[in-house]
Amino acid sequence: MILVYMWGEFKINIQNVLSIFLDNPSQGHLYEDFKHLRAETSESRIMEFLRSLVRQDILSESKLVGRPRKHTAGRKQYYINQDLDTFRNIFGFYIEKDTEMFLSSPFTNSIIQNHGFDDVFEVIQPELERSKFRDVASKSLLNHQATIEYYNKFAKNLTDELRKSHQENAKTDDQTGRYLEQIISRVAHEWSPRLYKPLTLLNEFDQLHAIKLYRKTVFKNLESLYLYFAKKSRIPKCLCDFMICDSYLSPPTSYPTFSPEMLLFSRPFERIFDDIFLIDGEGMEPVLQRAYLIYENFAEFLVELFKYGLRS
């Protein structure tokens, strides 16, 4: 479906106008940048169409500043507004046609950068139920540099919060087991609504693209955190190795979505086969490593469970 702006007997393809702004969201544009639309209609009607977008708060206009280009004296520049309402309105123009072009555009990257991935998600969420749209959105949105930065920042904040909790507990509690219960169990169950929303958002997208993004951003930070816990003797080395392997293989259900004790003991040994994601031609080595860690160390995991009374 091509959306058009109707004015008397002429029409303008709105995608042809907006594409100029989507490719350069911070750049102003003059009428001369839209001369190619003369094949569709007249100059006066193009100008009226641009003014209509200003009235709809999709565009802003301003007079030229500095030395004007030839034949531009007194003319106005048009800029695309970079707020969520503008994104929502323009998104409606592209739901049925050129969706990938819009979601992959520098404009969408700028919206994510300025407002956050979660706000963009709220706009597109109703359409994610359609598999075709979900595939396009996953490919486009999860590969934006702004999205990668958003998840890197989230992962850093997450691990910083857990390190801070470790430091606070270390001052008053020298019992590894009690700390293990607080950090590995309580955090996963009680803090998730506040800290882990970005992880739940990934579950709404195509798993291939979501897991690639997770491993590129969140996993690297969690791996560093687990090694930190083990180095400080706050979790056993075998548990550290299991959590690293589990987070890599099974992002949707690994820590912090579920605690290690729930994964290991709610359905003993089923974790060996659960939620395995191998992509880009990966071999079975990660799967075999997790299976080995569970079989080889299950007795020690049980000792920790009974010794310190972890909640399951």
C-alpha cells in the first residue's frame, strides 16, 4: 500500500518525501532537495505538502542561517522531529510497505539513541505478533548501533549493581553460603522486575537475532561478573563454570531470569538438554561442556544446597 497526500487532483507519495529525512535525520532540507517530485506535481503543491507535515508536527521549519546558497534567500529549511510521537506517526506510514527500510534507517537509530530501545519497543509491540513483521523488526532493530549500545549499558549497569551488592554484603557477612543465597537466588527472583526488563524484551523478537545480540553484549558482562564472584570466593568455581556455560547456551532462561538452583534442582539433569541455542555453525562443544559440568559436579551442587539452605 502506498500512502499518498491528497490535494485536489494531485497526489504525492509520502514515502518519497520522508525517505530524504530518514536517511539524514539531523540535516535540514530545502525545497530544492525535493525537485524530483515535480514529476508528480507542482512546486506550490510540494511546498503545501511540506507545510502540512509541519502542522502535523512531523517536520519543523526554520529560516536559513548564514550565507544562503544561490536562489535560496529567504527560503526555509525543514527538519524531521526526533520525538516518539513523530516516530509513532511515521511508523504508521510504513507498516504495510517499506517497513525494513524505515526500521533500518538512521532516523530509527537516532530515536533509539535518544529515547531508548524500550520506548521504541512499546511503539512496535502490537505488530510483533505477525511473524513477517517480527522477522523484519528483529533483523533491523537488533542490529542498530544504538541498540547495541543500549544493551551494553544495560549489562554494565546490571553487573555494577551486583558488584555493589557484593561489596556491601562483604562488609557484614563473611559466610559464602549466605552470600550465595542472597546474590544467586534472591537477586534472580526479587530484583528481576526492576533490573531485567531489557532481557524480557529480547524474548519478543526472532531468537536468532536476539541471541546474537545477547552474546555480543550481555553475556560478556555476565561472564566477567561470574569470574569476579569466583575470584572473591563468593561462589564455587564449578558453579561459576556452569553459569558461564549456561548463560551462553540458553540466554532466555539462564541467570538472572532463573536462579542456578532452580535450573539445577527443580528438574534434575533436564538442564543438560533444555533451551540449547547453537548458531552460525557452532559445534556441540558448549553442550557437552555443560553436560560434563552438571554430571561431574552435581554432588558438590547438592552439598552447597543443603549446607547453606538455598531456596528452590
